[in-house]
Amino acid sequence: MNDSPHPYDGLPFSEVLARVGARPGAQVSLEELVQAFGERGFGALLLLLGLISAVIGAIPGTTTILGLPMLILGVQLLFRRDELWLPGWILKREIERKAFADAASRVMPHLKRVERFSRPRLQFMSTDLSECLIGLACVIWAGVLMLPLIGFNLFPSLFVATFGFGLMQRDGVAVIAAWVGSAAFATVVWLAWEAIMRTIEAVSAWWGGLV
């Protein structure tokens, strides 16, 4: 058994991102990312996948590559699995290291600012029930990301990232922010859908009257 300390233990999440992006090699695999974040677990990986998806999700196929592991992680949270697990074929999925480094550099200033103010608080948002509900939310948003919908990756990705940050930091304020954002976005989408459907019905009725 290897009891040696993890090389990135104690480093802020933002610093680990920068170091992974600066490593040699044209590609970065999901397995490399999992190993880089060591024992930080579900929260760190959800945060990472969400941030990358938010920044480079416009690249065709990226949201599917990133959404599937988000979905699997969400299911594991939902059913209270203690240890993070991903199948080998997903761990071998790769993205360009340059794209990863560019994404990391874009979110770095904001991430460092949030890290400075984040701390463990509102512990009732870190209970087993809360983590189950977070898992359910991540499953839903990951499912949305995997759909062939143009322009819908940003907010679901940010919600997953914020849930992940709250889990990693045990910061209940971040978890609440993710829930509020999720509820607001879902409400806006529902209202827009209702408006579209009523418009279609009205046009259909008008057209039927003309015919």
C-alpha cells in the first residue's frame, strides 16, 4: 500500500488546475485529472468538469464527453457511494491540454477570488440528505448537457461546478447559490416553453380559422 503524500495535497484547487495545464503532453485524460485531485473526491471533479464544460462546451462533442462522467458522479452521490468510481473507458477520454490550459486560465481569476472567501459554513447543507439531493440535481443537469441543444451548456455547467465547489469546500453558501440558480433557470426555461407552446396553439387556431 502506498502511504506517500499526494504531490498536490494542500494546494488550492486553482493551483492544481494550473499545474495540470502546464504538464507536458498534447492530451489530458480524465484519469490524469482524477489522480491530480487525489482525495478531494466528488466535489473537485464536479467542479472541474463543470468549469471546463462552461468554458469550452461550444466545441462539438465536448458536452457529451464531460456530461457522461458528471452523470455517473451524480448517480453515485445520489446513492451515497463513499468512493469515487468511473469506468476505465471513461477515464481514458481525453481533451487537448491546450484547450484545458486555456479554460483554466480564463476561470483562474474568478476561482482564486472565490477561494479566498470560501470556508466551511452552514453545515446543514453538507448532510447526507443534502448530498443526495445535490446528486439528483447533477444527474438532471448532466442529462441536459448531453442533449444536442445549442447554447444550453453554460448555466447547467456552472450549476454543476458550483455544487461541486460547495461539496469540496463544505461551503453551504455555495450550495445554496447553486440551488437558487438552478431553480431560477428551470423557471425561466419552463415559462419560455409555455410561451412558445401557447404561441404555437394560437397560430394553429388562427390558421385553422383561415382554412
